[in-house]
Amino acid sequence: RSIIVLAPETGEPDSIVIKTILAITNNPNRPATKKFHTVAEIRDPRNVPIAEIAGKDEVQLVIFDYLISRITAQTCRQPGLSVVFTELLDFGGDEIYFQEEPKVVGKTFVEAMYSYETSCVMGLRKHDGRIMVKPPLNMKIEEGDKLIAISEDDDTVVVSGKSEFGIDPGAIRIAPKYVPPRPEATLILGWNRRAPLIINELDNYVWPGSKITVVAENSVVENELATHCSDLTHQTVAFWLGDTTNRRILDDLNIEQYDHIIVLSQTELSDVQSTDAKTLSTLLHLRDISDTKMHDFSIVSEMLDDRNRKLAEITHTDDFIVSVKLDSLMMSQISENKELKTVFEDLFSAGGPAIYIKPAEFYVELGRPVNFYTVMESARQRNQIAIGYKLSAPKEQNTTQVKEHMLAYGVFVNPKKSSQIFFSEGDKIIVISEDEHIA
């Protein structure tokens, strides 16, 4: 059904992957009409062109460093986002499915969105092969088109037959709120090979005048910054030499001046547990600084071993990027459906439809019971697709269904649309949108 080629833990992993791809595609004993579905992991983005030549149209490449750096850059600015991505990639919860549905042919995309009670329609796979995440909302669905939907399973993407949705027009915040952009300050603690990619990716999102400070204990990092981060247009970069587990250095940084903090796994250490232990030490210091100065930080951290996530949760870090796990999930999903690669590339790339987490009060009145159809309608009026929400804290008045299906950090993707919920200050709505600054 599919072939998965993993990058080995050697000095030149990509060369082994490319040779393996060549051995598969040029096997003289393969049937002439046989097309392989191969998913291969590439570590260094510079090796992608040669891997594409070797694999031709039979190989889907997952560029490990690009994937993690893009998710890290997006998540540091929107705590909770990696939980959404993990839910969409994880086979254990709600995932993305392609489904052809004759009952919605001739309807608009918006009408299709409201046709499902327990699935969130987020895109179209057109009959000519085009994949469109968040297509024009008035686009007509044609014969042979497939809906791209978030659902619990492929057999749960079922038209509800509802014609009344219980939308509460009085709860909808009418006027879109423009959130003026401003320069941002980001602190990166630690260094690994993905750090330059993260810095360059952040440059696609932040406003001119933004700044990044990098703290690392190897002076070589300063040269790497000059080499790989010299073309930034929206940010300036400053370098501090020092150990990120040294409390004195962290205190001298005046951390409360930063909007976002990224703690990177120092992967040059050979032992995974030692690497995660160093990360945990930094996080514990940050938590203590937060408590001492009574200042909340937006912190995102890598954790190489998913078992250490539970230990890290005591630091109250806003979000975590578990590098190896996300890479594994992505490869598994694409091995099941190669067209998912295009969906995820669209969602993870700057400049197109992306997932944003925005304050609930921009969409609906707080403290008023609403169903998710009402949230969807409010988002639709802003040319967005609502796919879930993030609660700041558990609420006694919320439904049992919400409590049972809530993910980490209060994130809930693809809620049952007729269930009612009370939103309060600090709660967020998860949307797919082209514009970050229109709420």
C-alpha cells in the first residue's frame, strides 16, 4: 500500500534516504505498470531537489526541519496551536478525510459546511485534482468533487439532514475587529540546526521593527546567525553568549520585555534524556521568574521524548513541540493519503489559509449560551472557517460532551455543532483564515 523511508541516525542521513529512493524507483524487477506510493523523510532542505529527481512523481517528501520550524514559529505566537496540529495528525482523535458526497453537489461550500453536525468541512478536492483549503465560500460543489473534512473517522463524515441550526444572531459580534499589528520581541533560548529556519520563518509573520534575541553557549552560533539569517526584512537579531540554565543570565535578560519565548532542544547532546533534562531546567527557571515577577510568559518548547511532556507540564509552559512525534505522525498520515501533504503544506506555510486562535469575544457575546453553528456563522461573516475553540479554564456550566473531548490546554477541535457552550474572557476560537489581523 505504501513505503515509508526513514532518515537514519547517521552523519549523512539524507544520502542514505536518496539511495534508498533510487533503489526503489529503479528496481529492474518492478512491474512496468506499478506505481509506488512512497513517503520519505529528508532532514536538510537543501537535499530536497535531488530527492525529488530521484523519486520522480512516486515519492512524497516530508522535510523534517521545515515541518518543525514552521510549527514552532506559528505556535510561539499562538499558544495551543501545536495541540491543534497534533490532533489533526494523530490517528487517535479527529483527523482530516476526503469524502465524496452526492447530497451536496450543486450546493455552495458554505451550505456544505452547515450540512454536517459532527464534522468540520474545511476544503475541497476538485474533480480535476486541485486541492483547496478554504476555497471561496460561494464556490459551487460539482460532480466528482470531494469535501475535505475534520471528523472522528471516515464513516462519520455524514450529512446531518438538518435545516434549522439554532443560530443566535443576537450573540454574534457584528463588526469585524481590526487588530493593528505591532513589532514583536522574541527570545530564543538554546540552539540547534532548526533555529535559523525558525528565525527566517518568523520573519514571514512579524511586523517590521520586531527583534529576536538568541542565547546560546557556543560562540559559533553568532557566525551561523550572520550566515543564515542575514536577509531578514522585519526583524533584527541580537546574540548573547551563555548557558540557558544559568539563572543569573536569565535574570539579566529582563525576560518580561519579550512577547514570545522559544526554548530549543540542544540536539548536539548525544543523549535524548540529557537534552530534555537541560530543557526542563530552563523551563523551571522561567516558571520561577514568572511566579516571582507575577508576569505570564508565552513559552514554547521542544521536547524530544514525548514521555517527558508530563514532567514539563509542571512548568505551566503554554505549548510544546514534540519534534519526533510530529514528524512521525505526518509521515503516517501521508502514507495513508498522499494528497494530505498538500493540505498540511498549505496550513503550515505563510501567505495562504492558516489556522489562527483568536479571542472568543471577537465572535460572540461572552457569558451567553451559544451553539457552534452560531460561532461558525460569526466566522463566516469574516470570511473564515471556525473549526474549534480553546478554553482558558474548565467551566462547570459547559456540557459533559465538552469536558469529555477537551484536548490538552483546553483545546477542542471539531465540536458537535448543536451543543451549547458559554464563552468567557480568555477563551479563544480556532479558525482557518487568510488574514491574521481581522478578528
